[in-house]
Amino acid sequence: MPGRYRFSFPARRGHSDPWFRVGTIDVTTTVLVTALCVISIFVWAIDSTLLLHTFLNPSKVLHGQLWRLLTWPVTNDLAGNNAIWNVISIALFWYFGKHVENQIGRAKFAWMLVLIAVISGIVASGLDVELFSIRSIEVALFVVFVVQNPRAPFFFGIPAWALAAVMIGIEILQYFADRAYERIIVLLVTIGTAVWSARSFEMLPDLHWLPKLKLGGGRKKPAKRKHSGPVVVEGRWPTTPTYTPMQDQAAVDRILDKIASVGMDGLSADEKKQLNEASKRLRKQGN
């Protein structure tokens, strides 16, 4: 079975390409985080004390163990009565995560997860709340999915927005009953960060009232081409200005740079006309 366990990087990475491939498995951001969550369960089964170094312990964070701001979501176990819910949360993270990643791409989705984990972790550390498991991030991604597809049908045809309202409501009521008000704040911060970052990465167009954050990951402006300007000749200027081939080439280069940045649809009617006319003159000059 040659090539079954082949490890390779894609030759050219596009918006929806994986980071790399292991055999026939495309390792996207969603798959990578899901795999880390599953691995943490096996680590817990082998030696549960190892997870003591990865969950978010506020006092440890305040004493410099900042990696916990990133590792707490992938710290999952099967202890207690929440074992089955931890497994379901990992599965739901994979399901909703791949939908969000397909919308914004693997790199932006990775940054989105980092923002959610770090901001939620900072707030939790300030409120002295311990965090672990992918559960809260899975809930936040579910909310993003629902805001993007509010009428998507779920069980028995229940619309997504109604299911989300019930689930989030139950979650908050449980925390309220336990007088865990700090956890309500952390949950709302997690959801808010997910929605805001998704909006900043060109999702959730209906939330036009929500300003976008400058989070990067966008198109870089192309470097300006260096070209020499027209030659200045001493003496009397002609009454009718002439359009030199050098100026034509500069205009074509400028418009081509814009096409590379925003595509052909980004050109105005005047720019398309100018490109067409300049190209014709340059072809005549070449002949």
C-alpha cells in the first residue's frame, strides 16, 4: 500500500487548502485543534497530572505561565459527569469549526481561535475563573454559525436561532443557579469575541452596525512599480500634449497592479477604457 502514510505539504496553498496532508487526511485548522483535543483525552487517561500544566489556572497565569492562555481549550478529559459532554463538544467544534473555516480560510480561522482563547483567558484570569475544554469555544462558534445562518433547520425543523437561544439560555441559567456570575461574564466575552472577530474577517454581513477590527489577514497592497517619468525637454512646449509610450506603459502597470490587488471587477469604467486604449497604442507602437 504505497503512499498510505505519506506526509506532504500542498504545492500551492489557497484559501481553503489544508496546512498539510497526512496520507489522505487534509489537516486544516479545525482538524488540527480537534486532534489536539482528542490527544489530550488520551494523555489524561495515561497520566492526568500532565494536564495540570495546560489548563487555565489564574494564579499560575498571573505568575508568568502565559502559555495557559492558549492551551486551555485543548485540555479535555473524561472525568466526572461531564465526560460525554466533553466528547460531544469536541465533535460539535469540528462540525461548526469547519463551516466557519470554509468561510474565512485556515489562517484567519486560526487567528480567530487564538483571539477567543487569549481574550477569554485574560478575562477569566482577572475574575479568578479556571478554564479548560473546548466547550465554551464550541458554543461561541455555534453562535457565529447561527448568526450567519439564523434559519438553518436543525432537529425536527427547529430553526438555528431558536435552538441557540434555548442552549445559551440554559447555560446561563445553570451558572446563575450556581451563583457563578463570573462564568456568565466569561461565556459572554467568549461569544462576543467570536462574533466580533468573525465580523472582522468578512463574515456576518447582516451585523453592519458592528465595526470591524483591523485584524490583518487581508490583501497586501502591491508595491509601487518604480518607473522613470517623462523626459523634460527645454524649449517651447507643444500646444497639444502628446501621450508617450512610456506614459502608456506606466498607466498600464498601475492598472495591472490594481487588478492583482482587487481583481478585474474592482476597476472603474474609466480605468477599463484607459487600459483598453493604452494597450491598443502600445500594440501599434510595437508593430
